[in-house]
Amino acid sequence: MPEFLELVTPEEALEILFDTISPQIVSEVIPTEDALGRVTAEEIFSPQDLPEFRRSTVDGYAVNAKNTHGASESLPAYLKIVGEVPMGAVPEFNLAGKACSIIHTGGMLPEGADAVVMLEDTQILDSREVEIYRSVAVNQNVIEVGEDIKSGTPVISKGVRLRPAEIGGLMALGITSIKTAKRPRIAILSSGDEVIPPHQQPHPGQVRDVNSYTLGSLVQDLGGEPLHYGIISDSREDMTAAMQKALRECDHLIVTAGSSASARDLTAEIMNSLGDPGVLVHGVSIKPGKPTIFGVSGSQVMVGLPGNPVSALVIAMILVAPVIEAYLGLEGNRPKPALQAKITVNVASQAGREDWIPVRLVTTDQGEYLAEPVFGRSNLIFILARSDGLVKIPAPSTGIEAGSSVVVRLI
């Protein structure tokens, strides 16, 4: 059985890959309402002030603040009600003297008003007069023109993954279509004579295909477009034909199960035949996932992942995710979801190899997080299904002592 001759660290593997490729961002214009999770391909500027008019933040009375100075429950101010601000329209009256008007949250302040008294700080006497029990300052309970965003200022940078808040902000500005990075098309192939589709009943020695679906889901979650090419037999001819077809039809390629150091390992050899420069990395000093392959055919990235489901998914999270993000133009200015916790037991690790340990999170009565390792072999997918995150043990370390503080990367 052949062994890996030159292992590189995960960081070195990515460095080698990105020294070889120059990701080009392909953009497309899509409706803003369909842009959740997409990545902006250009900086977006506000076409207007937001809000465009002075608005009340509460239900109450629009007033001139000076008319409420000194008001209290024992010595209220008395103001004349001259009207009610219509929602969605411009008030047709001005406030002069000791006048006020009924106003609702979001209503436009009438001329002469510079503050709003909350409804609970008032007592109406009749339809024409109200008592004010608390003074307000100028601009209190009021949103000023452009307080949210000024016309012409940048609102969203290039390379930002859009969340619900950004979608809402764009809609508030009337931006109903935007330019985003096109989703890279990622071909996913599973290889192995023992692998069968999930809908079939396995015979002894057979296993259902897991990796196509975990990896496809991850690619979709990262912003790529997964395309499944089925289960390929372990023959050179079948694998070569399938990988050639995938590269013709897609931007990049992921193959699972063909990257272990065994006599049946054809993935690296076939990748080298698909175009220069071929295989760049074959073997990474990481657990799980040592037999990972990085290759490039022209401008297309090829990744060979281990067949064990946990290894394949963990490596994809750590090493494939940065590749997809690069082809989306994601700037990476937002931190990955993570939190601090205390590891509950001693965890051993081999020095010189980066280990990633699945953990389950529990909360103490004091509100602290504890990270409980979920031990098991790398072909048991429910190890990850029962886990909340991953803990990295750096390569120089020989393990983590119980009670140590660790960073849990949430999954």
C-alpha cells in the first residue's frame, strides 16, 4: 500500500492552491428578494436619504419641545390639539403657539414640531386639549432625515454575504435588483463499488451514499451550486469519463472515496491526466482527512476527499469552504460562528498533525459552555449529527487538558 510522501499543513495546502489559481468573479443581476445568502459583486450606494422625512418613534403627541419645559405630574403643561397626523400622508396643518397633534409611530412630523411626547406621559382632557406630564428635549422620540443612511453613502460593500437585514435595507431604499457573484457550479462525484444510492436496500458489504448529500448541502450552504454526477465505479475508464464530463459542465470538481492511499487509488492519477498543472497536494497533516487531494486543471479546482463521511465533511468545512468563498469574492470580514467553552475531558493528539474534534455543547447553571467531545470513528456520520461544533488542536500540541478553554467552531 503506498504512503503519502510529502504531507503539508492545511494552511500550506491552501497557500499552494491559491498561489496557482486566480479566482475570477462572474457576476449576475438578480432580484433583491432572491438574494438571501448571495454575495455582492459591487459596492452599493444609497440613492436617497433614509428616512426621507422626520418620523415619530412612538405613539403620542407631536409638540414644540419648548412648550413642555418643566412639565410634571404635579404641574402639567396644557396643549391644544389641532389635528391628527394621517399615516402615509403629509400633515396639512402647522403647529403654532401652544399647539400639538396626535401622531402615531412612523408618522411624519408636522411643521412646527420638533419632538414627540409619549402617549403614556399624557392625559387627554377632551377632544381639544391634553395634559403633558413629562418634558421632552428637541428631537426626542424623533428620527431625523437621513439618520439611518445619507444619500450617496455606501450601504453594503463588495464581497458581503447578504442576510435578512441587508435585504430589508435594500428594499427600504427601493433597490429591487442587485449585482451578485454567480454561484460556482461544483460537480460532486462519489466513487466506490460498494456505494449504492440511498433509496436502495444495501446487501452485505454495501453502504448507502452519504457524501454526495452532505457535501452537496454544504456547497449549497456556502453559496455554490452543487451538481450531482452519481456514484462512479472504481474503474479507471468510468472515473476518467465521469471527471472529464464534470469538468466540461461545471466550474470545479469534488470527488470522494478515491483519495485513500491504497492500490485502488486512481483519483490523483486521473487528475494529473485532466490538464496542467494537475495534482498540487496529495496528503495533508490533519485528522480526519490525511489523504486529501488538491489539483487544478487549467483554471478549475479539483478536490479529492476521503470516503469516510466525517472526514469528507470536516475537510470540506475547513479546506473546501475557503475555495468556494474565494470564487464568490467573499471578503471574509465577518467572523465564523464560534464561541468559548471549557473542554470536559482530556483529549490526546499526535504532535505534528492538526486535529479537529467534534464536540457537543452543554450549559452550566452559571451560563458557561462546556464542550463534550463526541468520540467515534470517521465513518460514523452521526458523530457530526450529534455535535454542535469542532475544536481545533494545533499541530504542535499533544492534546488538551480537561478544563482548558477552547474555541468551538459551530457547525
